[in-house]
Amino acid sequence: MPDSPRPRLIPMTPKQQLRAPRKARRLTQLALGIVILGAGVGLFVQAGLGLSPWDVLHQGISTRLPVSFGTVIVLLGLVILLLWIPMKQWPGLGTVANTFAVGPMADLTIAVMPEVHGIGWQLAVMAAATVLAALGTGLYIGAQFSGGPRDGLMTGLHFKTGLSVRLIRTSMELAALGAGWLLGGVVGIGTAVFAISIGPLTQFFFRYTVVDIARR
């Protein structure tokens, strides 16, 4: 007997997202995903082996403007939301949660987690942070409440072009990395590891985290 198809992401309006079934499971998964993603971002910073590609860009912009690192994350997210319009992407609860909650969760993680020293520990924390970022992304996007600005751009391009999430995510990370490096953001071994691995890891977790709302 053939395996049943895996649940898939379904583009929906905000009203459709709120009316879709399995709401309690989806809300719980959304909250958990945002917490895990924010923790992963904070841990990556504390590993001290370079920033993730988007954070290289955030840091590069913050060095050119009189605003904080976290403010750049929010402001750039709002700018990216404008790119959703031609792709007819709909923001949802996940968009709001990502835009306004991931940053504070990352800041909290940085505040309670001391900087890591020793290459062995740094590599271990970097690897754990990368996996947490991919898992958190899979969880909160899989809850079917729309993604954050950057992840919504990823899924919008996926729906529009038919290309794999892995290819699109990896391409976006590399583009952000290049722009951030040109602006003066810090690049290290962790940057390369994140850029190469986040796409495949996110697609792997989607196999298990996308909530099936096609059937009640």
C-alpha cells in the first residue's frame, strides 16, 4: 500500500488561516517555533564564529545607520513585506510573531547565555544553533499562519516559481550574506555553515512539522 502524501503548505488569507482546523495544535506549534528560532539566533551570536547571513546584513546596515541591530531587523522586515505584494502573499499571525518576537527572544538568549570560548564548544554551539533555527522555522511556518517577512518571501517564491524551498532559501541566504559583507558585517566559518545547511535542514524538518489542514 503506497504511503499517503505528506501534508503541504497551503497559501491562505489571514481569515482562512484563522478558520482552518487544528487551531490549538497550530497556535502551540507557532509559539514553540518562534521561541526555538529566537533562541537559535541568540546562540549563534554567542558562538562567536560569525553571524548568520541575514544577521551579517543586519549588522552591516546597523554600522551605516544610527540605529541598533535589533531595530534594523524590524525595519528590514517591514521593507521585505513590501515584496510580498506582487507575489500576493498574505501576512498572518506568524508574520506578526516573527517580526516582533524573534528579536526579543534572541536578546533574552544572549543575555542569559555567556559567550562561548574554546573552538570545540564554539563549534558545538554553532551546530546546535543552526539546527534550532531550522527546526524553529519549520515549526512556525508549518503551523500554517504565514511566515515572517524573510520566510514569507521564501515561500512566496516557492509558490510562484515551483522551485524547492531548499534552493530558494539557500539562494536568499547567500544574497543577504554578500550584501552584508559589502556593508561591513562580520563573516566567519559559522556564516558559511549556516548559509549552506539552513536550506536542506529546513526542508528536512518540513517533512514532520507541516500541519495537515487539508483533512479534518
